[in-house]
Amino acid sequence: MTTDEHKPARFRVPLLQGVLPINSSQIPGEIIAGITLAALAIPEVMGYTKIAGTPVITGLYTMLIPMFLFAIFCSSRHLVVGADSATATILAAGLAGIAATGSDEYLALAGVLAFMAAGFLFLARFIGLGFMADFMSRTVLIGFLSGVGIQVALGEISGMLGLKGGGHGTLAKIWDDLQNIEQVNFHALAVALGVLVIIVASRRISHRIPGALIAVVGAIIFSWAFDFADHMHVLGVVPSGLPHIGLPEVDWSWELVQKLVPTAFAMFVVILAQSAATSRAYAARYNEGFSANTDLTGLGLANIGAGLSGTFVVNGSPTKTQMVDSAGGRTQLSLLFTAFIVLLVLLFLTAPLAYMPEAVLSAVVFLIGVELIDLKGMHSILAWRPSEFWVALVTLLMVVFVGVEAGIILAIVLSLIDHTRRGYRPKNALLVPGKSGGLRARPVAGSAQALPGLIIYRFTHSMYYANAQQLAQEVTELVNGAQPRLRWFCIDASAVDDIDYSAAKTLRSIHAMLKEKNIHLVIAQIPEDVREENHHALRKAFGKHAYYDTLEEVLDAYRRQKDSR
């Protein structure tokens, strides 16, 4: 598998990389996968509108133009783009207090956020920031998505109980539900429980059974037949036809942009991390290549399509991708078939949605939230590395009790801290000859010498300002505690892929200190790219005879120098 996220950005507009080549024998399987995705995802995306606070029809819009544009312009053959619970939750949190939920202004601002997220994605594409996805560690992503799941699930309890609901934040919503518990609508509760039973039971039998679709269709039929509208809230009239294409009708101003930038950036980070992780996983599964930067273009265009068609931000969806993969879809052609089915639904089948009880959507969304809570992943992190578990748990708690935007910012910060921590205190080693030949690694604390008077010190990370002090400290302690006295000190730089200014200054200081003690400093196995970048400065500091291509050459040279004395 190959990607180009680390190559210099060169903008071009690729077409159908996720579709072609395709054999005619694959087409029936792609059609089946497209039908399966439509059956499973249509109820799901309608549920996401409840999270986002937008009209139900906007969920279907996310599977029309945005899905079509991504299928045409992406490189991944597997990633499915559409509405997503994480970005929908960020949207609702970001617009709370700015506009009334579900209003025309609210929907227009949702479109603006889709444009702004697209802007961040295009910016990342133009300046080659596809690598940023690497900085959202799997640990914090599990914690973040689990926190979103808890928040989403708890937020739908009022809907399943037939309560009006209220309060901002998870705790406030739960408190409001408890205060109004005597007003529970048992008709709505019975419908919600029935939906949960049908979906869960169908999944236990087979994940290919469209349990959510069966539950939704069944609820609509019963609601029409027995007039559920007299006993509970139903959706009411849902507009049919194609979405209106145009810019969101808002009063564009710099002040508005400033208000929305944090929310748009939080969405961008989740889109970048979640989409790249899903693309990589499926490309690796099928030993295929993909371009993270090309997918950024596809994601950006998909969100432009979302903003123009009156819906909210779209994201790479792991669950929808798995739906298509399980159904046998192997290219983006299946998404084009899905978009066609959604088009038919929009034109001919929206009228029955008016009979759908709101409790049905609450139940569907509740299950979406529960599925995001990755207890197995949290347990796996705890078993593998407890310190990372606490990072995931703190992220989860921040999302639940403070908010999604604060959670995503914390996730970024914790990911960067985790990355820095690994390079800040690298586990360096001393190399000594093994009994069966070759060199073996020993702890630095042991002060082991490769040959009497020679230490080979392997630095296991790039040298930069944060670990330069460790480098200087370990070299100094090794020199001062050496028995017998050192004649040569060799730094094995095979794992050093970069040397910044601070580290170069530290190396010069080490060279001066060793020179005062009459110890010869040599550097071995420095990578060619590092040597070229820092060649002149290091060569000037240490001399042209300080470099060796292999450790065997260092050992031979030291033996010759020792024998000549």
C-alpha cells in the first residue's frame, strides 16, 4: 500500500480513481452493495439529523450530492462519506446559543460550517497537511468517540420517553429528564422499545439484515394504520424533491466567521483523522494504494456539495464503509448506486415519513450512540498500556461533561503530548559484541563498552530540542563513569532521521567536552538525507574523518588505532 501524504502538494483534479478499473463481473456485486447501504444508512442518516438539529430531509441530502462528489473525486476505493455522529454532535454544540435549533438560520449556518470545513480540507491539501491525521492517536480517538457516544445516547432518553427535553450539556439534559419523569408518554416508550428490540434482534441474527429499515417502515405503517399522531409526536410533512442548490442565506461577516472557526476546525480534525484511518485500514486489508491528499480533495468537494445543497457537514464513516464492505462492495461504484436510490426516495417516497413517530428516530440515534462507546477498545488500551488508558478516559470525560469542542481540542493536545513524550525520553542503548557475533543492545545505565576504551551509543530518535539535554546528560555520565578510561566515543545515528539546530549545538558541545578529555568522537550509520542536510555544519564541527558507514568499520578502525600505539 502506498500513499502520497508526505510528498509535496501538487494540485490536480483526479476523476474516478476509486471506481476504475472495474470488471463487468463486479457490477452486480456493486449494485447489491449500493442497495444494502441505502437500506441500512437511510434510517441512520435521518437519526443523525436529530443529533445535528436539522430537518429530517437533510439527512437524505447528505447521501446525494456529497456522496456522489466524493465517489467521483476520491482515490480510496472503499471509504464511504456521509453524515456522521461525531461531526453532527460538534455541529450542534457549536451552534448552540447562536441560532435556534432547526430554524432556517440554524440550517444556513450548518451550510456555512460545511463550507468552512471544506476550506480547511482544501488548505490541508494545498500545503500537504495530510500527515496531520497521524497526530490523532488511536487512543484519544477511542476516548473521544466513546465520549460522543455517551453524550448522544443520554441525549436521546427524553425522546424515547416522549418528553420535551431541555438543558444544555449532558448533565443538564439528564437532570431535566428526571424532573419531568412523571410526564413519560408510555405510547412513545413502547414504540421506542419495539424499535430497539427489532434492530438488536436483527443484528444478532445477521448484520446484513436492515433491522433499522424494518423498524422504521413498520413504525410508519402502524402509525398510519392506528393514527399514532393522536398519542405521540410524529415528524409531520417532509418535503419531497431535489434539494435547492445555492449559497446559505446568512449575513456574511468576519464576526460570524470568527464565531464559527473553532467549530469548523474541530470538524476538520475529526474528518481528517477518521477518514484517513478508515481509508488506510481498508487499503491495507486489500493491499491497495490510496492518496490521502487526493481524498482531502474529495472530502472538500463533498462538503462544498453539502453546503450548496442545504445540508450539514459530511465525513468518512467507518460504519457505512463496513456496511458496503460486508455487502461485497469493492469500489466507489456502489456509492453511485446508493446516491441513485436516495434520489428515487427523495422524488417519490418522502410522503410516508410524515407518519414516523419521533420516538423511532430517538431509538435509532440511541443505538448509534451506544455503538460508539468502545468498551472493548478501552479495555484493550488498559491491558496494553495503562498510561494511555487514562489519556483516553480523560478525553471521554471531557467530551461528556464539558463538551465536544473541548474534547476534540484536548484530544489534539493529548495526541501531540503523547507523540512528544515518546521522543522526549527515547530509550537509547549501548551496543556490545554478542556471543554469536554481531552487536547486541544493552541498557545505557550499564555503561558497557564494545571494546576496552570504546563505547558505541545508539540514539533511537531524531535529535531535537526536547531530547538534546538527555543526549548531553547520558554522554557525560557515560564518559565520567567509564572503566577503563575511554579513547573513542561512537554515536550510532542509524535511527536519527533529523537533527535540529538545538541538537546540533549540543553535539558541538559534546565534541568540545570529549576533545578536552582526549576522547575521539565518531558518528556511524548516519542516514544519507540527514548527512546531506547537516553535512557541512557537522563536518566542519567534527572533521571529515569522524564519519563511518558501518559499525564494523568503527570497530576495525579502533582496533588498528589501538594496535598502532
